[in-house]
Amino acid sequence: MSEEIIIQNCSPTLAGIKTGSLFAADFANKRNGIESLRSWNAILRQKGLRALPLGAAKERTLVYVYRISQLRSDLQAPDARRILSERGYDCACPERCIVHLVNRLKNEPGFPHEIGLFLGYPPGDVIGFINKEKCRLSGMWKVYGNEEATAKTFARYKKCTRIYKKLFAGGRPAERLIVSG
């Protein structure tokens, strides 16, 4: 998994302004994928982040990069806890929540809509999506609540990614772009 892929897909998470990022990575084989994730985790752990495979199909692996402390905080919000509890998650432990999410991805048809909570989406937007409400704005996710504030968040994420890509293209390694947290 190249630095460029990490920068392209995870800049706001690396910068500490977003809880998590999710992307598909191409690995020539399972062993290469495991080694790549181990290598990245050696770097990420020092800064309070982790990278996990959430599932795989052929040579593509769904990779989740997240900030441990932010995820813990996000999943403790009352609305997030309610959404997750209704779907069988053990909200006492973020790691158990991730294991449950992996099992849902693996064993259930479709994509579990609550995954947005693991990426830092507002619980109100996750609920709106689950309930198939009328979307007010569409960007990195579908917005059902505060569209003005979320539009600003989308702009921050885009600006962050643009800056990170520019710094990386200028020779700054991804490791030096990760904010501790």
C-alpha cells in the first residue's frame, strides 16, 4: 500500500480532523497485504492511529484507517450508542464494535449503514440515511441535518487533502504528515 494511496484517501484522518477513512487497496496477494498493513501500523500506532482490513475480495482489500481516541469518543455519543446497540454492537469497547462491523460486512447482505459512525459522520446523518429520509446535501456522505456546517466540513476535508497531496508531491513523506493524537 503506497504512501500516495494513504495520502489520497486518508489525509483528513492523518491530519486529525476526521475520525476514520475507508478505501479499497489492491494487494497482489494476502501476504503482501498483511505485511503492508503491519508496516503502516508500526508508523500509525506511534501517532494514535490504526489501519485494519475490514474485508477482502480477490486482490482488493477494504482498509479502515482510524484515530483510536476519536473513534472511542464518537462511539460514546448517545445517538451513536443507540444506533449501534440496536444492531447488536457492544458499545463498551470500540475494538469489539470493529469486530462486529467486520462480521456484519462478511456475513450480511448489503453494506451496514452504521459504518458512517466509524468514519466520523454525524449520527443524525447516519439515522437519516438508515431511515431513507430526504437528503439535503450530498458530498463525502449524504447530509440530513446541518447542511451549512457539513458543507464547511466537506470544504475542510477537500482543502486538507489538496494540501497533503501538494506537500507529498513536494517530497514530504506521509509519515511526517501524520499529526499525533
